[in-house]
Amino acid sequence: MKNRAIILTLATLGFCGATADAMTSSPGSPADFSPEGIRATVAVKFAIDRAKCTALSGYERDSCVVAAHATRSRTLMAYRIEG
């Protein structure tokens, strides 16, 4: 049931195609290190992390959402990309 919620959330957000593309892209290709490529990868990871939060409630959900946002922000800051 938890996986179904994640898949439904990703489908609703329109990230299913992006997730497949991100998982099949070859590491080390020049597109991986462009700001757009990094931003797209971070967006997909963020959507997956946020989707995991939908199965939680209360304090756990709030903590999960904060952690997802913090991870996204730290990653973008590490590459000095504004999101």
C-alpha cells in the first residue's frame, strides 16, 4: 500500500517519466553535470522523498517533509545552483 501511494503521487506530479530517465541515464555523461541536469535529478529525488512522506502522519510527516526540503537545499547549495 505504501508503494502505491508513492507511485500515485509521482504520477500526479508528472515525475514518472523523469524518474525513469534519471535512473537510466549513464553516469559520467556530460549532461549529468550541467546545471539543468543536476536540477532535474534533484527535483526527481525531492519528489520521491516527498512522496514517501504521504504515508506518514503528524510529527513524523512534518519531520519527513522538513528533511526532504533540507536535503534538496543542501544538494543545490553544494552545486551552487539556485532552485
